[in-house]
Amino acid sequence: MNNIQFISKKVATSATNIQNTVQLLQEDCTIPFISRYRKDKTGNLDEVFIEQIAKFQKEFEVLVKRKEAILKSIQEQNVLSPELEKKIQDSYDLQELEDFYLPFKKKKKTKADVARENGLEPLAKIIMMQNNDNVDFISSQYLNKIVINEDAALQGARDIIAEWINENISVRKQLRRLYERKANIKTKVVKTKKEEEAAQKFNQYFDWTEALTKTPSHRLLAMLRAENEGFIKIRIEIDIDEAYDIIDELILKSQNNATTHVQLAIEDSYKRLLNPAISNETLQEAKSKADANSIQVFASNLSQLLLAPPLGEKRILAIDPGFRSGCKIVCLDEKGDLLYNETIYPHAPQKEEVIAMKKIRSMVNAYKIDAISIGNGTASRETEFFIKKIVFDKPVQVFIVSEAGASVYSASKIAREEFPNFDVTVRGSVSIGRRLSDPLAELVKIDPKAIGVGQYQHDVDQNKLKEELDNTVIRCVNSVGVNINTASKHLLAYVSGIGEKLAENIVNYRALNGPFEDRKQLKKVPRLGEKAYQQGAAFIRISNAQNPLDNSAVHPEAYGIVEKMAKDLKLTVNDLIANKDKTALIKPENYITPEVGLLGLKDIIKELEKPGLDPRKSAKVFEFDPNVKTIKDLKTGMILPGIVNNITNFGCFVDIGTKESGLVHISQLKAGFVSNVNEVVKMHQQVQVKVTEVDEERKRIQLSMIID
């Protein structure tokens, strides 16, 4: 089996599409570039499909390397038979490969090793054949200084047989299938920890049993966290009689004295070797699936956050609200550069409301502010009410913005580089303002885990989480495109083919030479070669460029095609752009080239109709219920406006203007069955909810989106 056949079994597309995609990946093409500009080669596969192909290609390479290592190790032991070599070469299942290798693995000395050293392997073979009814007598022939009686000889032989059974591939495969189908997960509380306060959040798992196949990812991860923190013990259990039946069927041949010893070896092998190993495998496999599920939820939430509606290039006054320490104010220009900062004290204990109002009015006028961005942390609602009392000379929109991760950013190396002369409070306020103008450009500076969306992100495989979140950020950045003359190096680093070093070089070049005037100028950036230019040029945007295509998603390799289209219509490229009547006359089949096929040409025509269109919607003003500021203001039955601020497998959390977000359980999202929360709600969606339960003591709010 070659790599294409291996991937074909796992991805639902043609071998030709896979072959072409793998070839492009091996030519160091990026996934955004392949999915956007090589559709004709891949058969229009999207980024997710291409990511899967890349993942399975790596998996194939890992398998091949592991095979080579296993074959080399067994060969060095001079025990590699032609039959075993063929089995290993023909296997493309990592677990099966490890089963083949199990008898040859270097391991600590086992009971079976000791028995072999004592000369008991021939006796084990005789018993295992199960055709001799007098093994008790035969065992007397294997006594020596160490094996002093028949019982010791038979025990040693059974130790060897138990190991053989443990290494039997058919036994392991069939037991795995049994565990996969019928295993239960069972928990017991650690009695010495039961009364601890920290244990109470896990009290439902103090004595819990359920089918592992029916355990949702969030519940399994919660149990595993409880075990890691020492509050419970987890066991994976199956019906032991079913397990014995499977092994008996494969191992037992007849009924005699030898069979009795084989049966004892089966019980020992299962309890001491097979059950611990396969139970652990089963739990790890379930954990891996739960990780994948949780990571997908996190990635989906992150994608929605990154692609949240931007306000655009507006002058913003941003407020990081607070009581005693005051409200930190910054004024930003259209590019997000800091113009001014100050602290005001409109709330208790200072209550300098009149002075604060005058200062805000003055700043709004002096810096020509278009919108105000208020962080949603402590004193957020009070600050919103205070701002709305101010009468401005012109309309000023007021937005509440999530502060999640702002404190992490403000103390980061990135923030120190951007604002070396300002403290963390000013940096945090700047982040709150910039998130309103362009969430994507600002959030890429923060470790996604610090943004706090998803479930159990600290419990899942961190390498897989980082890889998926990086892929998500790359997808989002390249789907929007980047203004090369305003983008930070942190945003540019995610552009297809660029990376951190080239992003830094671009910013340095821009600082020395002024704004980029066309895409070709990218080639003058130190160390930015033809490959990086090919992969990245179409994802950068240059507004007011001489060539209008430089501010579109049309790739430079297709500029000649667009020029020919315009010429054939007796127009200039400028006249063709955004001219639907004229683009409708273009017949794409007339412009096919070796590089650009029919699918690519259709994309070009679509782009010409709306060049450089930002796929994100525009930011909308949202207002919480003015009568609700804290959990104490809530009453059962209230209908309130809210914003979805987190999505999990079991429901979504909604900000209703109190410090605590309320939970809408999956069963309360809408009438009828819901299998996927994301089918009903999205991050930052504005929703109407009904308060169904308020627990002030535990600070928990239950909500419903089913409103009669």
C-alpha cells in the first residue's frame, strides 16, 4: 500500500485529488494557497479536507518509520522470520504493529523470563499443546535447585503461557473489540478527600457508572480531571465472563489435565496483563476522542471570535472600567495608534462623575472620536450607564467588548514591544479598543487558550490543541486578507508563506521605505523569495495601489488573464472591476491556462465583481436590559437580551449584563432535539433568553431560549 491508497481509505475524495494535493504539499505550498488558488488541481477541496490529507500523509510517514524501526530491532535479535516480516510489511495499523512487536520488546524481567531461565519453557509448550493428561508427572522432570517441586514447575510454566496469551494478536484484537463495544467507566471517591471543598464540584462522580460509548467528551474530561486532582479513582470494566469466553474460544483445544493449567494461565493473563493493558488503551482512546471533540469545539469558537464583525477604521475611545482604581481611558486613531491616555473616577468611592463627564466630552471632541469601547469586566455596566448620561456634540456609538485575554496581552512581550513606555493598564485599554475596530488583528496577539472559549482546554492534548488552533488562526487571517501597510508583524506572521521572520522583515522594510505601493515590492523585502511571494502575495491587500488588483484576492499570476479579459471587452482593468454587467459577459472557458483552470477563473470573475470584500459583517450596537446589573436583579421568568460568549457540547453561555454568564443547556436551545450546539447559536450572537433558575449562593444562572 502506498501513501495515496492509505489516505484514500480515510478521505472521501478521488485518488487523483489526493495525489495532486500531496504533491503540492511536498512542494511547500501552504494550505490556504492550495485551497484558494489550486482548486482545479485538488478538485475544489476546502482547507479542512486538505488539512486531513496533510494529517494522514504525516500518519503514513510515521507508520513507515515505525515499521522500519520494528523490523530493524527484530532483525538485530536474529528472530525475524519471512512470515513475520511479511505480516509487518503488510500492516498499516499502528496498534497491530505494536502487537507484532510486543514479544520482542525490551522490557523489565517478567515472571515468564524467570521461568525460562529456570528451564521451564519446554514444559510450557507441552501444556500448551493440551494433548497430554499427565502433566503433573511430566513437571517432575523439570525440577532443579531453584524449581524445588512440581507446583513450582507448573506455576512457572503457567507464567510463560500467560505471557504467550497476552502476546496473542487474535486475543488482543477481539478483547479490544469487546472493550470498545461494552466497556463501562466506573468511579469511586477517595474517602480522605471526600469532604474537601475543592472536591465538591466533582461530587456527581463520587460513585458513577455508565457505558463508555455513551459518555460525552465533557463528562469524560471532567472525570479525568477529578482523578488527576486526586478526588476519585477511575476503572474501565467489562463482563469478565465475556472476556474469558473470547480467550477460551481462541486458546482452549480440549478438556484434560493440561487444559486445567491453561485455564489457570488464561485467568492470570487476563487479570495481570491483558485487562490492565487494554483497559488503559481503551481509556486513552476514549480520552483521545474526547480531546478531538473538545479541540474542535474550541477551534470553532475561536474561528467565530476571530471573524467577529469589525467596526473598521474609526477613532475609538476605549475604557477599561473599574471602581476604586478608576476607569482607564485611551484614545486611538483610525489605525489603532495611541493618541492619549488618562484615568477617571466616576464611581464609588471617589464619585467624581461631573469631572469625569467633562473629561470624556473633551476627549471625544479633541480626538474626533467615532465610537466608545467598554470592557465587560468589573464596573462595566455602571460605566456604560455613566457614558450614556453624557450628551455629546455628535452621535457616538457605545459598544461593550469582551476583555477575555486582555490582561494576558497587557503583560506579554508583544505588548511591551508595542508600548514600552506605558504600563499594563494602558496596554489593556488599547487592546479593548482595538478589539472593536478589528477583532482578528488584535486577538492574534493573544494565546488562544487565554481567550477562554471552549471546554477543558487545559486537559486536552496540548500539542494537538496548539496545532488545531494555529490552523484556525491561519484559516481566518487568510480568508479575510491583510492590509500590509497597517498590519502588525504578529498578524502578518499568519499570512500564507510568510511566518514570523519574514513578517518582521516586512515591518522593518515598511518602516525604512514607507508604505508598500504594489505587491511586486514584496520581492524587495530581505529573504522573501519567489516561493514566499507565490504563497503569500494574494493574501495581502494594498489599498489605493496603482493596480487595483493589488487590493483584491486575485493572484498576481492571473493579472495577465484579467488584463486580457478587460482588453477583449475593450475596457481597462479599472473599468472592469465592480462592473457586474461587464463581468457577466466573460466566458471563463476562453481563458484557461496551465496554471489557472475553470474553477480558478470563476473565482477571479467573482472577485472582480466585489474586489477585496471583507467576508465579515459590520459591528452592531447591543444593549443589555438597563434594569439588570447584578445576579441579585434577576427573577425567574424574566426575558432578557444577551450575547453568546462561550459554546460547549452541553450548551452555551450567555452574557446578560451580570458578572456571571448564564447557561442555556442544549435541551433549552430550541424546541425539539439538538445534536450540535453550533447549529443553533454562534459566538457573539445576540439572543433573547428567559431566566429559569437563579442560585445566588453558587452564582449560577440557568437560562432558556425556548420562549413561549
